[in-house]
Amino acid sequence: MSSQYECLRPASLYRDVFGVDAPTDPTLGPQVWPRRPGVFIRNAPETTAAGNGIGRELVVGQFGLVPPWVKSASDAKLRSTKLVNAFADTASTSNNFRAAWLGAQRCIVPMMAFQVDDWRNGKALPTRVARVDGQAMGVAGLWERWAGADGDVIVSFCLLTVNANSHALMRRYGPPGSEKRMPAILNEGAYGAWLNAAQPEKAREFMRAYPAEGLTANPIEKKRAGG
């Protein structure tokens, strides 16, 4: 699983790859981690209503889903740090993700790479996973809009993950003895179909591991002090 990822660069990739305008929000940074603002792509409301599946919009939201049943903004902050990844195989029954999954609140999270930990030498070594060809990735996700009794509103999102125990690359990462997971990376030609998958059964067809030969993983070098 991953709780940190890199945003797109250059900004022109938002339009070239996903057909949306690049974000202009000054709070956005080059990296996203839990409770930080990030962006996701969904069908524009008018598109969903019309059912034509053409228009998309880029939305700024908090990384870490806030379920609709959360009672307060403070509770939302505490819970959301642990809700950045949704297991695709249990999203339909999870108390945290069920409403978004069954409500077809599907999105695409654009990124250049995501970070995982390599524990094979006994300690966590941050590792960058990206496409071999260096192109942008679109990860399947869920989004939610939480509204509190006092008028607070939190728009949030999470990544969907799939089992990677048998994945030639991703089975190497994660804590020893744990189930190996990886983000559900979508094929480029499937972006529109994923966003328009109204039925849960249809959405499940996109929940598969990305081919290992299409990914590369490299240790993240720490910057030296003063260097």
C-alpha cells in the first residue's frame, strides 16, 4: 500500500493525459500524504446527470477519506489518516468506504509515482514506484463529501488497492508477514469506462494489478545535510 505519492509534472500532463485543466490552488505541493490537499478527477456533475460520460473535472480534496457518518471535523481529522487506502475487495462492505463505492463516487488520482517501503533488509527503505516509460499514472479511487452540523464541509478521496501477494514486483514491499497491496493503476484507455462504471459489478472489473513489467522501483536517496 502507499500513503504518499508525487503529483504530475509538468502541469501540461493534466490536459494531455486526463483532459482537465491543471490545478491552480496554491496549497498544493509536489507530494501528497495523509490529510494533505491533493487532486482527483471525476465526472462533472452535469455529465453524470446527462449520462453522456464526456465531461470531467479536477477537484481539490483531502487525501484520506472522511466517511459520511463521522460526527465532527475533529473526528474526521483523526480517522482520515488511516483511510487513504481502500481495499477493493472489501470496499462494498466496509463501513468506511461502502457509501462511496455503492454510490459510484469513483475518481482517478493522477500521479507520477507512489512511495512504498522496502523491509527486506530489516528496516524501512523508502522506494519510488513509477511506470517504466516515465508516463503519468491514473489510480482508481473513491471520493466523498462530508458536511458537518455546523456547516463544515470536507471533500476527500482515497486510493483503491488490490492484492499483490503474487505480483512479481510489488510482493517485495510492505512489512514482513503482511498482505502485499498496490494501488489499482488503470490502463490509459480505461479512464472513461472507470468513471462511468455505475454498477459495482462493472467497477470490479477494473480492480486488477498493473503488469510488473510496466513498473520500476528505485530506492529514494536521502538528501545530505548542506548538500
